[in-house]
Amino acid sequence: MGSEGPAAVTIHVTGFKKFHGVSENPTETIVSNLKEYTEKKGLPKGVILGSCSVLETAGQGALPQLYQALQSALTGKDSESSCSGRIIWLHFGVNSGASRFAVERQAANEATFRCPDEMGWKPQKVPIIPADGGISRTSLPVEEITKALAKKGFEVMTSDDAGRFVCNYVYYHSLRFAEQNGIKSLFVHVPLFLTIDEETQMKFAASLLEVLASLCQ
């Protein structure tokens, strides 16, 4: 291909395995099937789908896998995207009480787990990074992302509260890593498949890839 036109955006995706009270995590299904789904339907223009990783639903327990994935994206394995700013980390987590998708604007520097994670850790009011401030925000345009997805017919909202459980814990680490390395990070909460069915959620994930690519050109 010629050199004209904007460079493609590489999007790396994570989800989570099961955890207390959620025996089947929809994000594990979404992330595990996303490559095959986009191959069948066609990958949105301007998107390279990078790694698709399913993390343990554990705070400290998920970090080695998370950082290994984050770091590998910078080592140039995806040579087309290794230039700074063309990499986005997209994290999916489930909110079992939600009725719609939620695009998370920020993560709090606090771990207060309502139940033990999958490795038995249950911190209460513990700072994730003691030396940091209180909040870390994504540099992506959350309002625009949400509006673009709503225009496509999805039930979606922006959120300023990613909770204080593992989702928030992972998002905080990812946002911090993104800021330090000149890349971008976003977390999106999805409902259970009982609330919004699997096919709709797969369409949502593919549409989100498209929206992120279009807004980052």
C-alpha cells in the first residue's frame, strides 16, 4: 500500500474470566471470539486488531499478565502500529446489574473489593499506587465515543465511576501505563448476556473498534 492516508490504529483488547457471583463472564466470550467475529464480518477500516487477552479476575493476580500484554504491544511485534499514539488498549468488564453499556472516563486510585477476588484478596480502601493522586482519566474523547455508539443504536452511557473492584484496579494500572508510554487506554462495562444478548454485544464490540479508529485518525 502507498504511504498516503492516516496510519491504522492497533487496538489490543482484554476481558476477564469468571468471578464470585458471575459464573460466565460475557467479556471472556467477547474477547475470545472477537478475532473470528471480525474476520467473518470484516475488520473496520483503519483498525488492526492486536492481542486479545482474558485476564484472571484478580487485582494483583492479573497484573503480571496485564503488564506482559501491555509491554509486548510496545516491542514492535505489530510493526505497523509501533509508532506512538497509534495503540489503544480496550478493556472490557462486566457490570452484572447494568442494563446498558458504560464507557468509563476514569479510574480511582483505590481498591475496595466488595468480595474476595479469584485469588482471595479483599483490600479495603487501599491505594492502588500509594505515591499517586486520586484519579486517572483516559485521554480518549469519551463523550464522542458514546454519542457515536448511541447513533448506531446501542444503549450506552458515559460513566465516571468504574467501581472499586478488579475492573477499576486494572483500568488504573492501564491508564498509568498508557500515559507513561504515549498510548491510549479505555475501559467499557458491559451487561450480562441475559440483559443484552451475545450477538448484540459482539456487534457493539466491533462497532466500538470502528468508532475508536475513526476518532483517532
